[in-house]
Amino acid sequence: MRILTVGLDADDTLWHNETIFRLTHDRFCGLLTEVAETPVIEARLAEIEGRNLALYGYGVKGFTLSMIETAMELTEGQAPPRVVAEILAAGREMLAHPAEPLPGVAEALDELSQDYRLVLITKGDLLHQEQKLAASGLGDLFSGVEIVSEKRVDTYARIFARHGTGPEAAVMCGNSMKSDILPALGAGAAAAYVPYPLIWAHEVADAPEGHPRFVELGAISELPAWVRGLG
């Protein structure tokens, strides 16, 4: 079937995201060095992040709340006001960080937009993701924007039906095997994995080795040629 729609993840596919989270993560651990060893802080933060995903969803605001909760738990409710203030300041800085397209992104999307319907499919905070898309200068290349709470098989089936003729005529491209690749393939779409140097632990999953509609690309610049080759 001829490809009509190309879905693209946002964070760490179109612009940096995990790098910013890692820098803030290290800054947070530095604030609590007098309270606990770094591995203990990291383990508690990961645990709290995991249990809060269902409540806060993905994004900077949920991460900031999880850092505050971690600080409160590790200090038994006695986190110094300066630590809480530092965490809030770090969260604000993350929200204000510029969203500059990664190398090759603008060119690849411009080429794809000539022949295919482009749809941004991303998780995270609605306002922040809209702000990042506007700041990136890529917004006019997309026919649709879908900011979802989670990426599942039914999510892709619904989105590709809304923005095309269904997943069989669609491709999904992203850096997360768990969120961008496996559920898109499960819905019947083709999927292109473009690795980012860093990956959040909650997004790690095994590659679908041997799947006929899956490819791992070295860079997003390779995406247009691969999509054309599908049909």
C-alpha cells in the first residue's frame, strides 16, 4: 500500500530533550549530597517518577513535582526551602530552554512534506509541547499535531485513521523503541527508529529484529529515501 502519512515523534527526534533532563537530574542530585549518596537519590527519584506517571503524565512539570517529592521523602519532610526553590528554578529553566531542530531535521521534514502528510505525535505537557513546536520553526510543515498522554497501539490506529487512510498507509519515526516503534508496528504501520545518544530508562525496549516494516536509520536525513522505497 502506498504511504500517505508520516508520523514523527518530537522530543529527541526533532530537538534535544533527554540531555536537558539529564543535566537537571545531576543538578538535583547535587542539591541532596548532604542527605544521601547519589545512587540512593537516583533510585528514589526513578521510583517516584515511575509511580507518578499515571498521575502527572510526561514532561517537565511532572518531573519537577517528582523531584520535590523525592527531596521531601529523603529528608523526612524537612527539605530546606532553598532546595525546593532550586528545584522550582530548575524546572522553569527547562521550560524556557529553546527548542532548536537537530541536524538534518528541517531538511528531511521539508522533503517529506512535499509528498506526504506529516503528523507530530508526542507525549508530554500540552502547553510546553505546543511552545516547543512553535519555537522550533517546524510547525508549518505539519498537517496535524497530536499530543497524547500515552502512545499505545490504539493511539496510532486512531491517529493514522484520522490523518490518512489508516496505519497500513503510514510510517512512524522516533527515538523510543517502547513508545514510537513497537506500538506503531502493532497497529500495522511501518516504523523507523532513529537513535538518540541518551534514552530515558522508562523508554527502553528490545528492537523487533526481523520485522519486515521496521528499520533502524543512522540519521533522520535517511528517512525520506526509506519512506519512498516503501511504495
